[in-house]
Amino acid sequence: MATLARPTNDRIDKTAQPRPPLSTDPISGERYWSSEFMQREWDHIWTKAWLIGGLVEQIPNAGDYFTYEIGRESILVTRGEDGQVRAFYNVCPHRGNRLVEAEQGHAKTIACAYHGWRFAPEGDLKFVPCPEDFAGGTPCGRVKLSEVRCEVFAGFVWVNLDPQAPTLAEHLGPVMPQIACYQMEQMRRTHWVTLEGDFNWKIVQDNFNESYHLPFVHPQTRYIMEQSYKDCQFDMYHPQGHARMLMPGSRPSRALAGHTDTVLAMMERELRYWDLDPEQFRSDPLAIRAALQDAKRAGGAAKGYDYSQFHDDQLTDHYHYTVFPNISFSLKPDGCIWLRADPHPTDPEQCVFDMWYFTWFPEGKDQYYSYSMGELVDLSKPVEHKRGKVGELSCGPGIDQDVSVWSNQQKGLRSRGYQGGVLAGQENRVRYFHDTIDRWLAG
């Protein structure tokens, strides 16, 4: 296991990226429901890509562990007596029984319930019944759990099933220092929702690779962020396969006429938190963005924030990323939402969708109002992992609107009437995502 140091450069590089070559082929609906295509993805993507397995905060002490279910595999992540984080296939090497069923827990030794073999958190076999009955003597000292590559970065434990894969730093490329800027390892997870999705995992990543849907799926956002692609920056990082969108926030869309009362009502709580009177922006709501940047820059330290490493626009705008293959996230200094879509073990028309929200708590504070979640979050209460089917649980008001579309889209992609899509220029990140899939499938 490697723990990656935070890069020393202070500011995110906002340089617009050159557009990589993009295909013009149809994005076939079969990609979303074919079992054969699903198998190719398993062989060439899921068993070779860097994936977020969980959080370091889940295993603070020696003997702590958590499990990560990815497709047909289960990965066991432990913290050893030496303080190191390690990952193993969650399987006993004796007869193949799964070792741990719990999502997370603590154990000095990991015991197999079938024949009683016991392993240390470092993976070494420590005890077997009847050791004298094995040819060559006890297998202790000779047998270990099968290890999986893992690295710790930004508060996450990343795993990779391919021993020959590039390093995590090589995989993340220029996105790594941009994530590091936000010091995610110092934030705390305050929301954890897992949905059983009745849609393919790529539908999720497609959705977060474009903002074309905002006026129709998220109409309320026009009061607090720019929706026009003409005022946003879209980047694709080649050849890593990641993408970025920089979208102005903390102001209404330029094209929005009137509705000042709604704008001020939606932003009142944040404005007052930063000692700004909403009424001063009644004549010019577009001025809110710059005023909030100035207020945060001037008053951040007093409220427990260090904004020295951020550009002014990072204090208000949406820096949204998609990391190949299955991670989407929006970064802000006071809170970040992370989204993960994992494949179902056997059904290409299902997936496992996770929503995590992270909050920066100033020193001495255990409560903070999350503007993205629309509620007060409380660090003093344990984070509940909520699990359910689509429609049973909320992922927050914005993400709920996204989820409401995906089930119907999966049905439509099955239709003979869908011929592969006609994409706008602002949807080029969707095209690039599928081009990256094709490159991985081609080896």
C-alpha cells in the first residue's frame, strides 16, 4: 500500500485542455444491456482500473476492516498492526469460502467460519486446526491471503485488481493535484446512500458528463448557477479518460430575466452566513458571485477556513469532474459530493449507485449547513449507511432529480427505435467517455 503525499503546488491549473480526437460512431444502446459487452467491460476495465473501495476513516485502528463489493468480487481492506492499509481478495485460500460478510468491523484475526483458519490483518495465516495433518507441516508461515494493490489518496482507499496496472498517480494524471487542493482527507463523510439501480452503470456516468439536461431536470438551478454552455469550460484529459467542467455559481444564469425574489430567497442563508444582506443585490443579482468571493476571502479565516490555495472562482463555482471509469464529483472548499456507479455482478441492466457527501467542519464545530444537501449536517451523530431501491431513499434534492430519469432511459435504450444518439457539442464528454471505454476494451 502506498499513501500518496499531497502535491506542493497551491493552485489548480485552469488551462483549457486541447480537444482530443473524437469518434463519430453511434453510441449503441446494446452497450447498456448486452451481457457480452458487460463481460468485456469486466475483463478489460473493472479488473484493470483504479477504483475507490472506501474511506480511510472507516479503518482508523489496527484490526479495523471494511469490504468493497465490485461486480463478482469482494475486496477486504484492513489496517495492520504496523498501521499499514492493505487490500485482499475476500476469500479463504483453503477452500474458497468468503471470509468476511460484514460491511465493516474490527477483529484481531480474520477467521474463516468454515474450517476455522485465522489470518492476521496483514494477511498472514496464523492458525489452522490440526496443523500436523498437512504434508510438509503447518501451512502457517507459508500461506497468505491473496493481496490486491491499493493506494491511499485524498482520504480514499483506491484498489486495483491488476498487478501490472500503472500507478494511481499515472492513472489520475493532471486530475490528482486538482483533487489534492481540496484536502479531502480532512473532510468528514456526512451522508452515505446506496441505491440498487435498475439501469446500467454507464447511464450514471453519461449523465454527469454533460450539463445539457440542467434546464429540464434541474430547473431550480437556473436561479443559483449558470446553465449556458457558452459561459462554462469543458475539458477532456487525454489519454487518462477523465473530464472536467467549470461552471459559474452563486448567481443566476445570465439569460434569466426577473425572478429576483426567488434568487435572493434561495441564496439568503449563504449570504447571511457570510455577513451579506440579500437586499443589496436586488437590483443586480449577478453581483452576488463576486461579492461572495470577496466575503469568503476576507472572512474565511475567522470562520475556520483556509482559502489561500484556491482561486476566487473556486469559492463560488462548480468544479465538476468525472474520473474514469465510474467516479463523478463536484468540489468546493466547504463540501464535496462524490458519486460512484459500480456494475451489478450479473445483470447489465442494473448497477450499484453510491452517493457520498463530505463536509469541512471548522475547528471546534460539529454542525454545518450544507447548501448542496439543503440541510444541517451534524458530525456528533454517526453516519448512517442507507440502502434501498430507486425511489425508496433520497440522495439529496439535486441527485434525486437525476436518478428519476435513469430507469426510463434504460428502457428506451432497449428500443429498436434508438439508433445511437445525436449529440450536441456540449455533450462531447459523453462521446469521450465512450471512446475511452472502446480504447480499454481494445487493450
